[in-house]
Amino acid sequence: MNNTFLKIHPRDNIIAALQTLAAGTALELDGASLVLQEEIPIKHKFSTEALQPGDAVYMYGVLVGRASQAIKKGGLISTENLVHDTDAYSTEQAKMGWTAPDISRFEGRNWKGYHRSDGRVGTANYWLVIPLVFCENRNVRVMQESLVEALGYATDKSHKVDIGPLVAAYKKGADAESLLAQKIHRTQEEIWQSRPFPNIDGIKFLTHEGGCGGTRQDSETLCRLFATYINHPNVGGATVLSLGCQNAQIKTLQEALQRENPNFDKPLYILEQQKSKSEPDFLEDAIKQTFVGLTLANQVERKEAALDKLSLGLECGGSDGFSGISANPALGYASDLLVALKGQAILAEFPELNGVEQELINRCESSGIAEKFSHLMKTYAERAEAVGSGFENNPSPGNIKDGLITDAIKSAGAAKKGGTSPVRDVLDYTEVARKSGLHLLCTPGGDVESTTGLASAGANVIVFTTGLGTPTGNPISPVLKMSTNNALYQRMRDIIDINAGTIITGEDSIQSKGEELLELIIQVANGEYTPAAVRLGQDDFIPWKRGVSL
């Protein structure tokens, strides 16, 4: 890769700057010379030709906007001279062939996970505590305070001083010298080693603000979401707290779980507060039943599984001008490798597929799948436009500052996470991936709403690419963070697991970084590597209310 600038596709008439380029710099491009008319900041773009208002602008080989004013050859592309635009699309398909990548490095490889009776395999084994309505959030927090630290699941507690041994020694009559000699500091490793349930990776508490007061549809969707989480391969069992009178009824959850898995056989305890004697009795019952459930879920141990049991969620957030050049295509290559190995990949964030619809439609395996994708995209766009917030409003201030001027530029780069493989299926929110291969999942582009949906769809590990940095994680699906640039990796090493910035600087290719990423995914699946988001307890969970959210 040229380490100064990059033309991504032969059709493109704007070029990405891989480093800040001074005004007056002379460049050689496609056998012709070009002089930059102004400084081009790193990650931003410049024009390869003189453009007049209304002229089409292309990047990644697709229409990403139109000039809103005259732009000189070698001029900076900005929000002042470019407006969002995309090509129209239809469900008529120009079928695309696919050449699978070389998988010889990974063929025959296994990993160790938690096998479930429905045939899926978990990369982790969590217990869930779920409130059916926000009224139960306080009780969930009481359970969290009672269980997490006592059972050794508190994160980042290596600094904590435990004075319990001092109190116990004092009560036994220890003198001052003995008290001073008493050890009261435990490392994180010592805390984890003391866990009574070694096969339980944690207890996760999914507090939220829904379940009542909104539309009945939102409560029904919430129950379907919880059913997919309870039945998720990374979950060993669950405790559900209900108030009793809310819209999200116990029966609604049970019916959703029955549809999801008629043969559901994990430990599940559902308690209704309005039928209890008192709040203390209610909490005591919930904690006792949870403890018993943990003893049962702990009986499941890791066993070998083939790579086709991996389900990879594809996510990006805090994106920058390098996202579509480094981290996203590297993740796309890892996705293609996994698909070639008969595993699953799930690409979400429908507002960030705006402008590449036709390419994805052409990759759909059947006309029915293409039609479902088109219907979901058009319905989503219409609902956004109805409230004056179309897809063109998707880029955040941080995106724009770092070179993603229009939603189409952002989307064309974001779609690279999905690689090049055929689309096997299209899923609406709370639908679960059932086939091998690449799936498209309807979620918002918001990081947490999207990762919440990816876990619901069955992703047992998620890779999250970022150019600006974000602490987002998920309660049940381990989230790996991949930086798009070296500066971010050095600045935020505490939350980043792998760096794709070396693609920009030439040390790695997209293919080599994709293979490195898949190796790390396998380590996560094995429980050999704990992602930063898991270590830091970044258990973000936001259900999507089906109103407009970009």
C-alpha cells in the first residue's frame, strides 16, 4: 500500500490521504500529475478532477455524494462542498461469483466451548439475571451487590483491600503484631481462583428502561430479545424478576422462549414480586434459586468443537477515515475465512449499508432473501424520513471530523466488514441465525443497540472495529476491539485488543491481519484470551425500541 495516499477503486474520483499532505504537494496518480490545492488532513479526501455542482463523487467504486459547489482538482472534500447521495437499487440481481480464501491454515482446527442441547456451542458460560420491567432494576442491583463479589466475579478488583481477615483475627483475640502481619490484599487472579463455580464465567445483570409504559410492540420485542439471550449458547441459565402488572408479561416471555427452542432445558427461575410476602422474601428466594441454578450450570464443561460452531458478530463504532481501509476489510477477510470454514458471520447496522444495497442484493443467494433485505431497508429509511431524520444524518461529529463526510462514505467502508461471501440469509431484529455463512441483521447503527442485537442473533463472539476508540462491550458475547490506526492503538491500549493500523503503514496486508484476527478469535472462543471489554466489565445492553434510531 502507498503510505501517502490511496485510490481504493478504479472508478473513484476522490482519494484518501494516509498522512497529512501539504498544500502544493505534487502527486503522481494513474500516470498523471496532480497538485494539491490545500492541505489535506490525514484520513480526509481530495478530488482527482475538477467538479461542478451536481457532479457525482465516487469512493469504493460507488456513488457517495454530489458536489454542492465547485471543487478544484486536488481540492479538499468537506461538508461544505459535498452532500450525501446514493445510487438507486432494485431486487433484480446481477449474480456474483465468490472465490473463497485459502483456509489451509485453519482446516481441521478445533476449539473448546460449552455444548448446548440445540447443537450450538458457547464461547462462555454466563448466568443471567433479567428484570422484565424497569421497576425491578433496584432488586436486580441488590442481587448484583449480593452475588458478584461474594462469588468472585467482580472486575478490576486487584486494588481492593479486604479487611474481613482483620475483623476475624481481632474477634479471635489477635494482638497488634498479628494484626499487622495479616494479609488483606488479594490480586485479581487470587479472587478468580477462589470462585466456587469454575465453569461459570460470570453473572450478568441486564437492567433496562422498558417493559411497560411504551407500546405493546416494544414490550413484545423485549420479551423476544430476552428469549434469545436466555437461549443463547453463551448462557447457562437465568433468573427472571417480574413485578406482575407490566406489559412484558411472564407468559409473553415463556411463549417467545417456546418458539425459540421448544426443547429448552437450561435452569430457569421466574419470580413475580406481587405474589411474594415481602421484598426481602422475594429477594431471598431469587438469590437462593440463582445459587442453586449456578450449581447446575457449573456442571457443563468445555469440550472440543469445530470452527463451524463459531458465530461472528461484525460491528464498527467510533469510525474514522481509515475504518474502510484497514480494520473493516481485515475483519471482512476473517469473516470470509470463517464462512469458508462453514461458520457464521452476522453483519448488522442497516443505516450503515446505505449506498451499497445493490452489491449486497447481488450477493444474496435467492430472490426471496434479496426482497426481504430490500423491504427492511426501505421500511427503515421511510420511517427515518417520516420524522425528518434520514440516513444522511447518520455520521456523528466524530465521524465527520475524521473524514467520513457523508453516510454513503461511512456505509461503503462499514460494509467491508462483511467481506465478499454470499449472503445466506437476512434477519429482522431478534431473529436468530440458523444457517452457516453470512447473514444481514437489521439493527440501528448505534453501537450498543447493534451489539445487543448481534448477541440476540446468536453471535458467540463479536469483533468491534474502531478508529476513534469506544469502551462498548456486551454482557454475554465477548467483544474484541480492533483499532484502525496506530495512534489509537498506542493511546488506548487499555481497551484495544488488536491493531489494524499496520495495514496503513505497510507492515501488514489485509489478508495477514485477517488471519491474525481469526487466530485471536479462536483464543477467545477457547477461553485462553480475555478481551479488554470483558476484563473491564463493559456489559452494555440497550434494547432497540422500534422507533427511529440511526
